[in-house]
Amino acid sequence: MTPHIEAKKEEIASIVIMPGDPLRCKMIAEKYLKDYKLVNQVRNQLAYTGTYKGKRVTVFSSGMGNPSMGIYSHELFSVYGVEEIIRVGSCGAFSEDLGLYEVVLVENSYSHSNYYQELDDKNDRLLESNKELNQIIKDTANKLNIELNIGNVYCTDVFYNHVDIPYLRDNFNCIATEMETFALFSNAKKLGKKASALLTVSDNLITHEETSSEERQNSFNQMIELALESIK
Ligand code: HPA
């Protein structure tokens, strides 16, 4: 138990899939998991542990933004002995070529957040996801015929921001933006654990196209299946 998670240690699997939205966790458990059990409802940050094709997995909601993701992923890694977290979320695309509902595999997360500085007293602003886990995800995507856009993302603390897209594209190869990978990758780096992130494009910051929340839920399924199939 931690201040934020009521699950017993043995109720959390060593591999965790992390969407932002608690209701999405419920949907994933109901649609994909067998013998699942609700293991956290503190603050309605729902989490379920069950099996997918015989493999034990926990789906745990991160909430929105680096501080929330930072708390849950840190406690999962450091208290619950979790070894691997795959974030499954949404992102805003930085180019016309990256269409709504396309899937992004995050190579590096660039951020102006102080999260890593405050966590580990180091000033790194570009943090990488786990290469080994990414390779498994790429191989699985090939097998499932899912096209992946592989690149860096800009992880912001401010949803309603003034984002300088050309600067982020040209200097840091950012293809999209979201709000949670930097804290996740910071914790994984500090604690010697594995973390990767899959994102579906929910809006395009160039064309200003947007998905509805219902459409977003459906387009999520392909990405969730890729994450679940990538579990070893
Ligand atoms: N900005 C930040 N985070 C996001 C966005 C966005 O446009 N879309 C999905 N997550």
C-alpha cells in the first residue's frame, strides 16, 4: 500500500499498461482481460489485474500530466516491483502527414518540465524509452500489420500552451505532443526499469482536426491490442 494505491503488493503484475483515463482501464479490463479484479479505486484512479492470453497484466490509470503519472509510475516501480510500463495514450500531431488515429511509438520525450531535475538533480531534457521493449513492440506491430510512426514527442505541462512547433520539430525531431511520457521515462531511468509509450493521434495542431471522445475510444483498441500482444 502507498498513500495513493490501496492494492496489496501481490495484486499488481510485473507488467503494467497505463492509459490516462480510469474509464479506459475499465474498458480494457472488460474487453480484453480474463479473471480480472479491481485492485485500486483510491481517487477513482482505477486499476485492474487479470490475464491476457495467459499472461498476467495490470492496467492502471495514470491520470493527466507529469505530476500524476510521476506519482503512480514511481510507486508501481519502487513499491510494487513493477519492471515494465507501457503508456497507451493520445497525442496532438505536429505535421499534416500524421493523421488522426495513426499510432506513434515514442523514441524520446523532450520536455521543459522540471520533473527529472527535481527527481534526480540532473538537467536532461531528452529522455529515451526502452529500446528492448520498443523492438518487441515494432516486431509485434509488423506481425499485426499495424503501421507505426516512430519518433520523438514534446511532453508539455501546459495543455493550453503557446507551442513553437517549428522549433520543436527542427531541433528535437518532435512529431507530436502529449503530457505524461517525461515523468514516466524519468522514473524508469532513475529506478532502472523499462518504459515505453504508444500514442494515437487525437488531434492535429496544424490542420486543427479533432476526434470526438467516442471515436477516440474506438481508435484506441488497435493500440491497446498492440500493447497487450507485446507483453512477454
Ligand atoms: N496537447 C497536449 N497533450 C495532448 C494533446 C495536445 O494537443 N492531444 C492529446 N494529448
